[in-house]
Amino acid sequence: MTEIFSGIYGRGAVQGELSDAAFIRAMLDVEVALATALERHGLAHVEAVAEIRDACRDAGAFDAGAIGRAGASSGTPVPALLAAVRERLGEPAAATLHRGATSQDIVDSALMLVARRSLAPLLSDLANAAASCAALARAHRKTVAAGRTLLQQAPPVTFALKAATWLRGLDLARTQLEGLRADGLPVQLGGAVGTLAVLGDAGLAVASTLAEELGLAAPPLPWHTVRVAPARLACALGEALGVMAKISRDLTLLAQTEVAEAAEAAAAGRGGSSTLPHKRNPVGAVAVLACAQRGPGLVATILSAMAQEHERAAGAWQGEWGALLELLGLAGSAASSLAETLPMLEVDSARMRDNLDPLVMAESVVAALGGGTGARRLLAEAARTSASEGRPLGDLLLESADVRDRLGPDGVEKALDPARYLGVADQLVDRALAEHEGVLSPGRR
């Protein structure tokens, strides 16, 4: 990520887990964990493991640029990193380092480790965004607003229900990512072709201990060419970006000058224009949308890389690295922006009510009249006349003897009251909040 665009694409604590130093740290951690597993199963001496651990202690001591450039000759950064570590080791420890593994094992395991570390701050930001949505849902149960379908006003909703819908999406995305972090990020150890032949009968035990040391899942067999693990992670990140994009799209639409029902909080230097001093741009939502815009292509890259040849892919595996790290970065940046934006959201309840076109209550009146073709025809004609002549819909309806007889003025007034035509909106908000509390409970973390 270039620094010039980091304010959009590189926000939040996730970015610190995706740096060159962080990835080198992850590869070194895999090598140390592997040496530890070898020693635990009688395949390495404790002195050699201690020496390896000491040599790998400072990730910042390794030149990421040099390691990256050397990767052009080998196809991965691992050989250059191993060479740099071995310069710090005596012969016995140098022979123990990387025993039983191949470069793909180290890169795949490091990617899973980086993902696990990145998901912690990402989930924290998503949780904060969800908490803000829950607060909005609790605060705006009585805030009536226009429902909108195909960008046109439709029967009324509450802003609480809109916020509860956002909340539900975030909770679903969080649950998916939390599940992956808990048991869906597996270690990879297969050796040259997935048989662990170098480790003999201890191969499975070493792989299990390696997983335990790294806090990753222990898969039943190596997954070096069955790429379900990175694909699931990519799809879950894509889903999270999609949910955040839906929320942010709503925010940008609500913030339009002609709508003005909600706005990001004003602050010095925030949301301004280089040429239009009056503007108050929804910059937080825009940042989320910019990140989400790039997500589907990266998810597609990971999915297309699943077709891999035999026991090691020629290009497809390598194509995953940057795409997966970029997805983590974009999801982290989007979550950081959304978590910052939602608590400061200013909701204009009066504007929401004022914006409601009385004509959206036509469905309510039809229902009050018992439905049927005649009622629909009557409402359609009254709505057209109201729109063309500017006359109140209620007055036009009361010109009909049938409406006067069946509803009367009080019945028409009730049928045209948006607050009386909200269905089970309040119950749906309750359900979303109850589900949210379940997601937050200690047993689900």
C-alpha cells in the first residue's frame, strides 16, 4: 500500500499485521514452531532449537527488500529468508532449521498466521460498528422514515429497523470471520509432495504440534493444492466488505442534499471540498465504499486460483499471496472507517418525517378498505390527482361516498398515519438486538 492513499485503503490496526516485517515475523514464527515440534518428537536437539529461536527473535533484523528481490530467483521468499537465518546458526542448528518442510508450507502457514493476527483488530472494529448500529436501533424506534424501493419512496419503516438491518448484516459477517479465526485457519505441513516422508512416522505428530504451537487448526491432511482454506477466508472477507458497503451506500444516499436525513458529524477539515466550501461530504462512507469496490475482484482471484496442478501449482498458488493480504487490508481499513463513522452519525428524525410523501400510505388505505380491485383503482386515481393538483390525499379520498361510509374522516386519518403502518418493525428490531446479544455473549466470542 502506497502511503499517499493510506488514509482510504490503509486505516486501522489491521495494517500493522500486514507489513513486510509482520510477514517475515510470521514466517520466522513458523520456522521456530517447526523446530520446537521436531524437538518435542525427538527429531531435534533442544540446543539447536534454542539457537534457532534466538536467531529468529528479531524480525526487523532481516532485510525485507533483499529477501523479496531474491524471491525472483526461487519463486518464493523462503529460501532467501532461510539463508539469512542460517548465517546466524551453527551447523547442527542450521541442519535442523526447516527440516521436513518446503517453502509452500512456510508461506501457507505464515499466511494463515497473519490472517489470524489480522482478524483480531478487524473483528474488534466490526464489533464496534455493530454496537453503534445497536445503539441507533434502540434510540430510533419511534423515528418514522420512508422505506425506499428502487430508490423511490415506499411504505414507511423506522430508522431503528434500518439500523437493525445493518446490525444483522455485521453480526452475520462477524460470526463467519470469528468461526474461521477459531478453527478455520489451518497449518500447512506436507513437505515436498504432501507425504511428510522426511519425518517418517513422526510426520503427523509434528504437524499437530506445529499447529498447536502457532494457534492454528490441525487439518487431517495437507491442503497444499486443495485451497479451500484461503478461499473460505477470501469469501468471508468479501462478505464483510459487502455488508459494510451496503451500510455505507445507505449513508451516502441519506446524506444527499435533497434528502438530508442523516449526516456524518462535522469536524474541522472533515468532509470538505477543495473548491466547494459549503460541502459536507460523507467521507467515512466513501472510504468504506472505495475499499469494498476492490473486494470482488480479489475474491475472484482467490477462487480462480483453486484450480492447481498435481502436488504444487505453477503460478496459481503464488497468485494468492498479494490478493489475500490486500483483502485483509481492505476489510480492515473499511471496518476502521465504519467504526469511526457510525458513532458520530447525526440522524435528523424531523427531516425523515417531513420527507415522507403522503402518497406512500396508499397501500395502507387499500388495506383499510379491505383490498380488492375497486379500492386499488380508487387509490390510484386519487394518488394521480393529488400529485398533479397538489391536493391532500385524504381530502380526495373523502370525496368518495364509499370511503366516507366505510372509514369516515377518523378512519382515513388513521390509515394515512405512517406511525400506524409499521407492521412488526418493532418486533424485528427486538429480534435483531437479541441476536446481537447472542453474538456478543462470552460463549460466542
